[in-house]
Amino acid sequence: MPRQPKINKNRLPLLILYFLGFLLAVSNALPAYIQSNFLRQFVSLNLVSLFFVVANLLTVTAIIFFPKWIKKLKNYFLTKLVLVVYLTSLLGLTLATSSLTALFSIILFTITTNLLWINMDVLVENFSADNSTGKTRTIYFTAINLGWIISPAFSSYLISRGEYTLIFLVAAFLVVPFFLIFLAQKRHLKSQAKYSKEKITLTVKKMWRIKNLRGIFFISLLLQLFYSSAVVYIPIYLHQNLGMDWGILGILFSLMLIPFIILEIPAGIIADKYIGEKEIMFIGVFILAASLFLFYSIETPTIWLWGAVLFASRVGASLIEAMRETYFFKIVAAKDVGYINIFRMTAPLGYIIGPGLAILITSYLPLNYLFLILAIIMLSGFGFIASIKDTK
């Protein structure tokens, strides 16, 4: 399974992919923090949670069959098809006037978002070398996170004026330059990689038997569980429960993402050259669990306090994310598309478990108790980190 180290002579394709990752991230991020409040126009909080559960159950189903389609159609061509459906979902959200049309568009948006990042993973991995995986993956994720940083303030500005439709239109517009660049760079991005051929059940069994893959899978799942609460429930809690204004929230949501820009590349280089990934992951899990406990504890809309805690949570998340990417892509290759698909399945699984927990908890307790339960669950990350073997 692990590939042999190779000299990375693919700087131009990687630079192109970094920029495409940035464009796609902005397009994803613009609707991300407002989609839960958008759905609240049509349904209750519990039904918003149910919407996300349904959308991500269907996403998991799509991911299961995705390796077969990658092998059949090839990754480059399939990326173009998924982009078209993704664009359709965003245009559908601009026209949504009922819970039914909103649900259908959210489902398409959720599925295609997850599939596109799998396409991108395969593309980046085609041009990555093992001895610089940490640097390559963290630069890639820094480009993505830069897109996430600049988006919340803009989307919150539009939301404060009731412009949901404009947000979805801007997100759709960004697909155009992505698509044109993708077509223009076909010679650089089209890969001749031969993808491994095996059934999803066999891939899952093999992955489960490999301790390192199993451990990093659950670490990724914990991170995605946090992201589901961060994207869906923290905006609802701060805006609707604590009464914080969207103008302030947009600024806070942008500032809190700065750790993803300033920490991931240094963490990746340190992991490549010095201490490996486990120690950094331990620190990240501790900070993230502590931050979630503070989310539960703080019940006043004090701007500086929430800004500090939100920032701290992303320090923890950025360290985990950088090491998750570095570790996983050091032990798999681009041809291992089955492993990559299962690994990326943690994103929709997080959005199934998180909203599922929210439905259960908010039926009996205030919303902030969700953060307490997540803090406790996050502590299991120490065990999963201990179970994997460091790459250094």
C-alpha cells in the first residue's frame, strides 16, 4: 500500500491545485455558516438537524460508490461532472422558496461538496512526494483555509441585509473561473494513475485491520464532529440564543480562522523534519476539548471572550487537521482511492452524528449542552492518537 518516495517535479500542477482549492473553498464557505439559519426560515431547529442528517446519509451513500465511478470515468472527467451538479445546487438554493426545494438543494450541495474534495484529494496526491507530504498538504489546506477566512465576514454582511440569495449566487459565480482554469490546465492535471480495484466492504475490512489507518480515521471523525457543531450550531447559538449581531459574528468567524493560516504550514514542516505527528495531535485535541467545554460554560454575549474561545478552538482544530492530512497521505498513495474515499467519509459522518446528537440533546436540554457532550467525546482522541505509530 505505501508508495516509494519520489522526487516531486510537479510544482506547477500543485500551484494550480492550490489556487483551485482556494476558489472552491470560498464557494463552499460563503453558504456554510448561514445555511442553518437559512433553513430556519422554513423549519424548526430539530428539523434543520434532520435536514443535515438526511443530506449526509445520502452523501455517505454517494461516497461508497464514488471509487467505482473514478475508476470508470477517470478523476479528471468526473470532477467536471460533479462541478456541474454543484453549480446546479447553488442555483437551486437561490430559487428555494419552500422546505422541499431547500432540502433538495441542500442535499445536492452537501453531496457534491464532499465529492469535489475527494476529486481534489486524488489530484493533489498524484503530484505529491512522501518526503514532503506534510509541506504539500498543509500548503494546500492553508490555501483552502484562506478561502474560509475571507468568506464569513462577507456572507454575514449580506445576511445582515437579508440577502441569502446573493450569497448563493456569488458562490455559484466562483465555479466559473474554477471550471475554466480546470479545462485550460487539462494537460497538467489529467493523470494516468491506475486506481486500485476492490469492493468497498473489502477496503473497509483491510482499513480496519491496519491500526494506523483505523486510528487516523477516528481522529478525523472526531474533528469532523467538531466541525459539524462549529458550522451548524455555534452560529445558531450565538445569534439566536445569545442575540449576537451578524455583523459582529462575521468578523469573529473570520478572525477565529486565522490559526489555520499561520499554524498549519509550520506544523507540517515540523512533522516532516523533526517530531512526527502524534505530539502535535495530542496538543490539538487537548485545546479543542477545553474550548468545547468553554462553549458550554459561557452564557453571556461578551464579544472579546467569545472571540478568544473561538480562536482557541481553531488553534486546536488546525493542529489536528494539519497532522491528520500529513499522517494519512504519508501512508496512502493516489491509487488507493478506496482508502481516500473512506477517509473523506468522516466529513458526512460527522454531520450525521453531530445533528443526531443535537436532536436528542435539544429535545430535553438547552443547546449549549451539545458542546459539553462533544467535549467529553473529544477526549477519546487521546486513545486513538496513542494507538497509531508515528512516522518519525
